[in-house]
Amino acid sequence: RSAVRESRALMNILVSGSGASGSWGIRGEQLGRAIGATVIPKARDVAAFDLAVLVKRPSEELVARVHKAGIPLVWDVVDSWPQPQGNDWCEAEALGWLKAKFNEIRPTAIVAATRAMADDCAEFGVPVLCLPHHARPGLKLVPIRPMKVVGYEGGEPHLGTWAKWLHGECKRRGWRFVINPASITECDVLVALREKTGYAPTNWKSNVKLANAQAAGIPIICAPEAGYIETASGAEWFCETRDQVRSALDALEPMTTRAAISSHMVTADPRLSEVAKTYRAWLNTLI
């Protein structure tokens, strides 16, 4: 048994994908290196590996090479549905796309970004791991200071009409609303809101904005998406309307309130080392 455990610990894992997205940087590069894998975007020589993890939208050629090599193919589905058009899909449209991609990729196992996504993948009859995003390595706890900056990190088009409204609401209060600041640590409060509320973003979108906020202890106002609900510390604000966001901003202005929230949020900080440990142990069971 010890020999089996040792051989699994030395398993040679390839992590590959298109190498051209933010989720690739997180799930491919950061997480791949943390589990001791070889990370190669658009890998060509795959036969030397014991298992391949393909992130997001692998090419048909890469999928074919892995199958030809006869090694297990693990598909990390994270954020792989077509965007922006897929953000409007109803449940039937989203699940139809997911089934078609499963049949196209034919993975041995699946990694899902949310429990809701994992539940949707359960029907395929292969092992499924729910693996939420880890926080960005190196984030430091932000000091609590007078309220000045509300920030959003991510694709601006996803905000839609929220962007103009938040700029105006913050200006009215004497604050600034900043999209994609140089660092989220410049912000006193973060928002993770979305214009489109189709099935895929509501149920499958990763928790990355919340994970980073938790690591930095920055209070955050979130849309009620599965990725945020499933990984919440209990101190987040969940809002769907402008009135709800306005009330949240009112409540978050006092420094004492934000200090208490920050202390609670950091207890849920999803560290890379812990996520990687869970991931590697699960991958070992596939060989």
C-alpha cells in the first residue's frame, strides 16, 4: 500500500488549455504549479504524462491528443460557456450546451467551480470535484480607514448599467467608484454585481471576486450567485436592486462596521495551499 501511495504522489500531471484567459491564470498556472503539475498552454507532447487537466475551452486538437495518448482527461469547466451570449441562457439552453461539450470532450472526470455546477454535471456518470477558486496569492489585509473608494474588479461589460449608477451613487457621497483598480487593496468596499442573470452566471460563475475580498478583508456587495453564496463567510451583503445596494453602502460607511465585517471575512480566506491539497488528493484517486 505504501508503494501505491508513493507512486500516486509522484504522478506526472499535465495542466493545459488555451492559456489566454484570467481563469487560465488562476486554475491553470497558479493552481497547476501548486499541485506540482507541469503547466503548458496548448501542449503538444502529452504522452509522457499520467493524467491531463484541460482548463476551460481546450482545442479539439488538444483533446484528441490526450485521448490518443490513452491517459485520463480531467476537464475543469470553469467559466467555459460562450460569453457574453451564454449569460442570457435559460436553464435548458445552459444544460444543453453543457451536455454537448461533455460529449465532445469525453472527460474521465470533471472539476466544477460551484456545487451547483457539480450537481449539473452529476448526470454524466463520471467523478466530479467541486473546487472553488482560491484567493490571489500575496494579498494583504487592508486597513480600515474612512470610506473613499468602492471598487469592481473584472470585465466592465458584465456590470452593464450598474457601472453608471455606481459612479453616480459614489460621487453623490463624495466617494469614487473605480473599475479594475491597480490593486483591490486601494478599495474600502468591493462590489460583485452583474447585469445579466441567466442560468450559467447565476449557478456556475466562480467565486473569485469574493475569494480575493475575503483574503484582503474588504467588505463586499455581491449578486446572489451560487459561487458567492456557497463560499460566503456570513458577513457579505447580497443585493439585487439599486435600493438594496444603496442601503448596503449606507450600512458599510462606518469604520466600526467594516472592521467587524473584515475580521469575519478573513476566517473564510480560501488559501491556495489548502485548495491545492484537496485538488491533488482527488486527482490521485483517478489513477
